[in-house]
Amino acid sequence: MVKIKAGVLGATGAVGQRFIEGLKNHPWFDLTSVAASERSAGKKYKDAAKWRLESELPADIAEMTVVNVDPKEVDADIVFSALPSDEAKTAEPAFAQAGMAVASNTSSYRMVADVPLLIPECNADHIGMIKVQQEKRGWEGYLTTNPNCTTVMFCLPLKPLMKFGIETVHLASMQAVSGAGYEGVPSMAILGNVIPYIGGEEEKVEMEAQKILGKFDGEKFVDAPFTVSASCHRVPVMDGHTEAVWVTMRENPTPAEVKKAMRDFDAGLKGLPTEPEVPLAVMEEIDRPQPRLDRNKGRGMTVSVGRIRPGVTGVKFICMGHNTVRGAAGASILNAELLHKKGLL
Amino acid sequence: MVKIKAGVLGATGAVGQRFIEGLKNHPWFDLTSVAASERSAGKKYKDAAKWRLESELPADIAEMTVVNVDPKEVDADIVFSALPSDEAKTAEPAFAQAGMAVASNTSSYRMVADVPLLIPECNADHIGMIKVQQEKRGWEGYLTTNPNCTTVMFCLPLKPLMKFGIETVHLASMQAVSGAGYEGVPSMAILGNVIPYIGGEEEKVEMEAQKILGKFDGEKFVDAPFTVSASCHRVPVMDGHTEAVWVTMRENPTPAEVKKAMRDFDAGLKGLPTEPEVPLAVMEEIDRPQPRLDRNKGRGMTVSVGRIRPGVTGVKFICMGHNTVRGAAGASILNAELLHKKGLL
Amino acid sequence: MVKIKAGVLGATGAVGQRFIEGLKNHPWFDLTSVAASERSAGKKYKDAAKWRLESELPADIAEMTVVNVDPKEVDADIVFSALPSDEAKTAEPAFAQAGMAVASNTSSYRMVADVPLLIPECNADHIGMIKVQQEKRGWEGYLTTNPNCTTVMFCLPLKPLMKFGIETVHLASMQAVSGAGYEGVPSMAILGNVIPYIGGEEEKVEMEAQKILGKFDGEKFVDAPFTVSASCHRVPVMDGHTEAVWVTMRENPTPAEVKKAMRDFDAGLKGLPTEPEVPLAVMEEIDRPQPRLDRNKGRGMTVSVGRIRPGVTGVKFICMGHNTVRGAAGASILNAELLHKKGLL
Amino acid sequence: MVKIKAGVLGATGAVGQRFIEGLKNHPWFDLTSVAASERSAGKKYKDAAKWRLESELPADIAEMTVVNVDPKEVDADIVFSALPSDEAKTAEPAFAQAGMAVASNTSSYRMVADVPLLIPECNADHIGMIKVQQEKRGWEGYLTTNPNCTTVMFCLPLKPLMKFGIETVHLASMQAVSGAGYEGVPSMAILGNVIPYIGGEEEKVEMEAQKILGKFDGEKFVDAPFTVSASCHRVPVMDGHTEAVWVTMRENPTPAEVKKAMRDFDAGLKGLPTEPEVPLAVMEEIDRPQPRLDRNKGRGMTVSVGRIRPGVTGVKFICMGHNTVRGAAGASILNAELLHKKGLL
């Protein structure tokens, strides 16, 4: 099989490096282009980026020349975008216009009406919007997005609860520092500390879930009719967002029924290379999931849930997943796998 | 003035050390007796305890001989108890029986019907129960308690909101390791990690607030009619419990009204030596309170509140305080000051 | 091939768990027996031990029944010992007497005259002592040891420098908390802190290197004629011991010559399953090795060296390796592989 | 007494904030001017700087208008400089030329021949160079410096050992993140990690001690005749540099003699307001000093020494002090107090 050519936009940053790691030896995609800011363009990747992952920088990527974030310089069928949101605003449409598929991890277009915001296990049918988008915008390519890293960790466990009639969600997050990028959180800010604020995060978390868990009616997305209230906090953890979630549901299922619904959940995603065997793992241990022990499950793509117990009404539980894999680069790659499987790549 | 003689039960542990620190140079109390387990009894305090606070062990306490946790060996008008809960069960009544006042930081008697669970700013009138308790039990002394360290941080900000008719409280805590005692949390468990479970904590947090914010009708306590649902988590922070709180209220006040109510709150506690000038501090900075920066406010006795904003309905906010001062030893000492002022010591 | 039957003594603790992890799917060894204290004996392993590694507890081991640390109860050709040193003192000889090989990670017998203290890359020929030991003690089995976790990280880089005539070694360690076992370092002791003392560590570090890098003359070990002075410190790192080392050498080689000697170092260990391709990795990056980024190199068996530069006289450098793999369980397993290859198993 | 007018250059950064904290309520100095970069000039201090210390920003400083780093805009008798080293190079001489005393914490002029590098307890007589400097340069004001934060922690304990004839010093530092400034060390770099490199640090540490502990002969400084070899490392500690030090001395004193020399050390500095009662504290506890427990001794101005024991030859010990107080702002302020006492202000 001829592999699909893939580019990474914003390839030198923290999420960009996770894209490179995730595309290494990928059975379907071949990383053919790494693009970054003018400062990096023209340099070898190994000179432009300071590699900061535990896994080694692949030798062939190290020698690749970084190009500008410009459709003319990027040779790819699909580009994965880890661009800052202001740059993404103009750059991502340009790539779609130029005929490429864009799988974006950036927030800029997530809530735009004709752009799918995808978690393959939750709303694979939302890719139906792509045709609408292309017609409306006259693009040969198209633009898809994945959610904020905090959103994905609680949306996946909510999916099997939709049948109970979700009404409200309270969510308190304890987020890893890697979510802010390499320079994002100074050590003097976070060592032995909690920062009870992450700019813009609560707004994203409170809006995205209803779109993801809503319906695509053939023309537009119809929001799921529940409310989310989030309180987002940074803690001294490297990777892995932990979230305490309360869910009230119209049918008021017991914790046992909730647990069964999660355990029985079948996303129907067979054959996607990075889809883990168990995308939603329900744990029985009293003190799990924990970021340090559980974030790498399913090669970072499993969301772990534990402590499902009664809330005020409804239930409360803990969910946790790897924020720069399942919550960022890995999410985009899984989306791209879905697109390929559905014939869109 | 002749000082009141004070003893500390469980004097060698983490909270016991905070008691010693808090009683140093106290204008009303004179630490005359330090009691601990058989292993320590008979030794000089400096040899029995490994002092682990930044402040220095007072020289006179260092040389004091540790006695057994036995009313016959303790010469005191009031004893501060930092005993393990099983030992407290038998020891604390014995001290009350022997005519001493007991100010306990232990959980054993907090929820017992005739035992006041005190936060002086919230329910000073609950000390009326002491007379009932003495009559019922035939004690010359008496037993009072202070709440769990997580409870106090959100009860104090709830107090001025009682007039709005509190209905439900959701609470997610991010708790410091010192709350578990010196050996309580191994570093291998918590470095770069979150542990989403603290044994027995959620139950305590969910029960104590209604008693504290309830009424004393002259004979019994009548619970405040709201529900609390807690999710408790340990984070890699030394001191200071941070809590994300959602409150729904019958009168549905705006965040501005909530903030004003907290700012206007007057606990009416003048003249207690360790009562801070501002027991409940409302912060305006977008990213505060933070444990590392704010835990020592009011010498550790101030609870700081920030980010008061709309919740699903009602409001949500962040509160934070020093768990081993305001949440433990300092709480007991403030209770004792109240008891003295009210003529009970 | 019939696999060699292996047992683990002290199987429930931190190093015991690393033994189980290291023996999983081992091509030569088959874990047939897990032994631990009376408290655990008779229980299933999964009930006796709280598994604390990121990798999952192998399902077959989970169901295995823990036996007592008694040669009669352990069915094995070789036992790997992670026993506390006082228990090891009597238990390890009993296993050797009973005809088993003992590969011990415990300190008890390391410095005993007829017991090899092995780093296969450094002193594989020291296994010649086994015959002497068996004759002297009348054992059918035998006892071998691996060094302290801090010792191995600097002995491996010293080996290729022996030809320059090592005279003195100054060593300052920054050691991970896992070296003290799961309950060894309370979080209240180490969060945001350095503890400049580790009981007994400096003495071990100062004695072991000369034995390891010394000669076996057919009858006894002759110490290498250099002096080591160590200062050992605990830092808030989970895994990975980092060491700053100064070496003075009679021939006073340049940093470039030292680097070349390390790069050219060939341990001559072909075909040992867990021997990494590069046991001693010389890094050029100015700020490496770092524990978080480099400890898992060679599946935890590579020692990384960097910053080779001039010292007062001689050179100084940084070395780092995984303390519970290369410095503990992995070291014993590599020793066992050597023993098997040399026909001693 | 009319107070001496003091300005702070680089007032908004981490060390600048420590200067403001240290000058608050100072009996001799009155903070009259805060200067910072163009970006801040013209703003109120509270708007220009994000205050990040636990102590509160003094209310009067909060309202002060920040001026440019320009002698014409700064009204002061002495300026404390926390400027970046490249800016300091031109700015500091300009202030000296304009008639002000400059007490600089910056590295730019430390090793310049006619500039005193002061630790008052070590080389108060080096201020004799000021007159030489003024004559040579034609300045009305003058320029003094304090050492690198790592240098001061080991120079103070070396001072009483000079009489034994110091020959060589090996030093491994474990440095706090605050030494790099607020944005200096990203949390992703240091959480659970050690970085075995700090740019330029080892060079500074290896040069400064000989100047400080050398002699002033009336015209020039004569270096003390010993060699220092340093290995500098960053650890996840907020404040407090810990150092492992080996010292060889011609007279080869015992650890007991070394300890006695340190205990008997009298710096002869009576009456300086921030000089602690014990500038050099010798600790007996086996595991001290520790940064979290000991850094605030003497209000951050005490250097603590422990574990004095035999080295290869000579002795080894641990020393530790607060890097942004004794190692930065507090050092400059103590220098200024010395200058005032000696009639130079």
C-alpha cells in the first residue's frame, strides 16, 4: 500500500513532537513534511527543535529540513496542526483550500458551525459535515478538529451515559503542566502548588461537550441538551489530566448501571491502528486512576475511569487520560485514521 | 493574669508539633504537659519527637518530659488532642471525666449528638451544648471538637451564604500531604501524581458541614438542610488544601452578591488572640488563592476565597487554607480561646 | 529449550516487583516461585502485594501463591533476592546450601571475601570465585551479589578508565526516592527538598568499587588501588540516580581521551538477553544525562555519561542510570544471564 | 536619623522583588525609587510587576511609579542592581559616575580588577578598593558587587578554614529553581528531574572564591592560592542551594578541628541590621541542613553547615543557604550596611 503523505504544522513544539512520535512507524501515514515558524524554516529539524521526549527523535526526521507553514511548501495529503490558535486561524483554511485535509489540535475552529469536532468513539458520523463544509466554502480539502485535552477525558465516559438523559455535569480538573506547552508553566509557579486557573480552559470545556455528544442532522450539528460547569486547575504533574466529574441524569441510573454502561460500551471502531483495545477502561481499585500509573495505558489512548459512586443525585466518578496523547496529538491521528477508513483520505 | 494550663495529647506527631508551635508565647495558655504513647513517655520531648517544622522547637519544651496519655499524669486545665481516632475514643472522655476541657482535633466525637463541632466564626453558640453534655454524662470537664481540615475551608465561606438558602454543595478538594501525617503519604505515591482517594474523607466532609452550620435549639443540634457531595484528592503540595466549590442557593444570588456577603461577613469574634484580622479573605486576582502563596495569611488562620463566578446555577468559587493550622491545631486553639472568653475555662 | 526455574525472595516489595517485571517473558528464565514474609505467605500474589509499577502485573503471577522464604518451599534453580539485609543474612546461605544459585541485590554479603560482587561488563571473571566459595563452604549452590545502586552508575564508566591508573574518585549523588523502597521516603520529607544523608550509603559506595574493579587471582579478590569519597543525597526524583564524579588518574588523560575510552569500551558480553546494545552511552548534549529523559535507555540497563570535562586534575563528568533496574533487579538478572552463559546454571 | 535613599534597578523581577522585601522597614535605608525596563517605566509598580512572594507587596511601593534605568530618573544615594548582566554592563557605571553607590547582584563586574566582590563576613577590608576605583575611573560614586548565589554558600564556611591552608575545593551543587528567575526553569524541565548543567555557573563558582578569600594589598586584590572545581545541578527545590563540598588543606585538620574553627568564627560585624546572630550555623543532626527546613534561618541570611566528616584527605561537609536572600538581594543589602557603617554612604 502506498502510504498517505502527512505533514505536521507547528512541528517543533510540545504537541508537534508528540505528532512526530505518534506518526513514527505508522502503518498508514508517512511523515513527509515538518513545518514551523520562520525562525525554524530552512534548518534541519534536529537543529530547529530541542527534542524533549523520552523516546528518541527518529533519525530520518532529525535530518528533515523544516519548511514554512505554507501550503506551497508542504507536500502532504493531510496536515496535522499544532499551531498557536492565532496562526491557525489563517493557516488552516489555506491548507484546506489547497486541497489538503487538516486534522487540527488547535482551538480556533472547534466551535465553528461547519467544522466537525471529533472523538471517533463518540461522533464518527459527524464527518458527514465535511461534504457540507467543502460545498459551502468551495474547498477541495477540509478541516476537522479534536477537542481540548480536558474535554476528551470526560466526553468519552459520558458517551455511554447519553441514553440515561444527561442533564448536568460538574467537573473539576487537575491538569498536567504539559498541557500548557514546554515554556507554559514556570517551575516557580507550580512546584508544591496548585494554580486554580487556566486561561480560557473552562469556557472551552463548558462548550465543546454538547457539540461532540450532539447530533449531525445532515446539514448542521444539534447540541446535546445538557449543561457543563467546569473548574480547571493546574497541579505539579507532568502528563495526565485527572478529573472529578458529577453527572445528573434524567433516568437516575445507579452507579452499577453506569459502570455497566461504560463497560459494555462498544465504539464500533475496528481496525484503526491507534485505537486501543479498551478505549474506556473502568477500574475497580479504590484509588485509581492515577496519572503516573495509568496515563500510558493503550499507548496513551485509553481513558481510565474509576470510583463510580453516588453523587448528590446521579453519580460521580474520576476520569483520567494522557493529555498530550489522547488529549492532543493522538486524538488528531485517530481522527485521521477514521477519515482514511471512511474513504476521505 | 495566671495562665491557663494546657496539655497536648499526641504531642510528638505532625499535628502535635503544630499545637506546640501554636501555643508558644500564647498570651492565655501555658503549655505545661506533653503526652504521647508509651514508646515516648518518660523521655525528654526532644528525644521522643523528631521536630519537623521550620520554626524551631521551643527550648523549654525540648527539655520537658513526655508523660502517658493518662489524666493522672497530665497537669492541665485544657488538653488539646491530636490522638489517633481509636485512642481518642477512650482517652478523650477520660480527660473530660477527670475535669479537664478537651479540645480535640480527632474525628472520633465530631458527629456525636452532644458534642459541639466548632468553628468559632460559624457556630460559637454551639458551646451551649457543653452544659447539656456535662449533665447527661456527669462530667466535670467536657469535650469539644473542630472539623476535618477539608470541612473548615468551605464551611467558613458558606457561613455568610446561609441567608441565601443553601441547597447543594459540590466540592472537589486538592489536599496537601501534611494532612495525612508525617509518614502518611510515601513520596513514591505522590511525586508527579494525583491520588483521587483519601480514606474516609468524603464521608466526613459530607456530614460535618450541616452540623456546623445547623442550629443549637438549647437541647440538640438541628442540621442545616443542604446536601454536600465531595470528591477528595491528594496532590503533591506540602501544606494548604485547595477546594473547588459549587453552591446552589434558593435565592440564587449573583456572584457579586455572594462576594459582598463574604466581604461583609463579621464573625463578631473580637479579642481572640489567634483570630486573624480577616478570617475570610476574598481575593480578586484571577489565579488565586494558591496554597504556596496564601496558606500563611493571618498566620495560617485565614481562609482565602477567589474566583467567585456563576456555576450551573448558583455560584462556584475556590477556597484554600492551611490544613494543619486553620484545619487542625490552630482550629482547636481558636476553639479554646472562645471557650475561655465565654467563661468556660 | 527448557527454561531455568527462577524464584524471587522478597517478591512483594519495590525491588521484588521490578524482578517480576524483568523476568516477564524472559527467554531463559521462568518465574516459578514468589516468596515473601509470613504475612504474605499463603496468599495469592495479587492479594499479598500492592502492585505499583506502570507496567501491568502479569496475570499468571497475580494468581501465584506466595510461599515462605524457605528453600523447602521454593522450587527454583536460581533465586533472586530482594530481602531486607538482616533476613538475607540467614536466608541467602540457606538457599545456597540447598543447592540453588542466589543472585542477591541485598548488601549483606557484597563485601564478604568469597562472594563475587558482579557487574558483568566490569568483572565477569570474578565468577571464578564461585568454585572457591563452594569448596570452602561445602555448598552445592552458591551466592553472588550485585552492587549498591549508586555504585554501579559510576563503576561502569570507571571501568574503561582503569588503564589510565585511577587514583581518587570524588562522587556526589542525587538519588531517586525509589532507592529507599515504597515506604522509604515520606513525601513530607522530600517534596521541594534535598536530604543530604542516606543511611549507610556512603560507606557502601566507598568500599564496593575497589572490589568490583579489582582482580581475582584464582583464590581471592585484590582491591583496585584507588580511593573513593562519596557524598550521598536524596532528591525529589522518582527513578534514576544522577552522580557528579571527579576522577584523578596517574596518566592524566584529557577529557577527549576519557571520552574515547568510554566510547570504545567493549564489555565483550554478546548474547545476554538484557544486555543493552550500548551499556555505557556517552552523550554530547550540554545538559544531559537527565533522569527523567534518559533512565529508560536500553530498557533501563544503559548507564549514560555526559559533560566529560577537566576537573581540578583529571576529569569530571555526570553519570546516571535507572536505580531499580540497572541498579537493582536488572543487575541481578544480568548477573544470572552471565552465570547461565558461563555454564553455572 | 535621616535615612539613606535607596533605589532598585531591575525592580520587577524575582531578585528585584526580594530587594523590595528586604528593604521594607529597613532602619537605615528608605526605598525611594524603583527602576525597570522601558516596558515597565511610567506604570505603577503594582501594574508593572506581578508580585510573587509570599510576603505582601508593601502598599506604598505598590503605588510607586516605575522609572527608567537612568541615573537622571533615579533619586537615590545607593542603587541595588538586579539588572540582566548585559544591561548592567553599561548602566551600573553610569550610576557610579553620577555619584551614586552601586551594590550589584549582577555578575558583570564581579571579576573586574578594581571592583570589590564582597561577603562582609569574609573580606570587609576589600572596600579599601573603592578609593582606588574612584581615583582610577574618576567616579564620584562607586561600584561594589556580591558573589554568585552558589559561591557565597561555600565561601562563608571556607573563611574560618583559611588558616589551615586550603589547597583544593570540590563542590557539587543542588540548586533551587528560583536562582534562574521566575521564567528561568520551565516546570516541564525540572518536575521529578535533575538538570546537571547551569549555563556559566561553574565558571563563576570556580573563579569568585579566590578573589573573595584573597587579600587586598592597598592597590590590588591578590587571589587566595587554592583551586575550586564545581559541578552545578538544578533540582526541583523552590529556594535554597545545597552544596556538597570537599576541602583539602595543607595542615590537614580533623573534622573536629574544622567544626571548632567554624563554631568559633567571629565575623566581627556588630551592628549591621540584617547580619544574623549566627551567620554560619554548624548543625549536628545527621541529615541537615535541608533547604526546606533551614533556608529561612536568620531571616534567610544564615548559611548552615552540617555533616563535617573526613574526605579523601581533608574534610567534606554540606552547606546550604537561601539563594535569593543570602545569595542575592540580602547579600547586596548586607554589603550596603557595611558601606554605611564604614562611612562610605
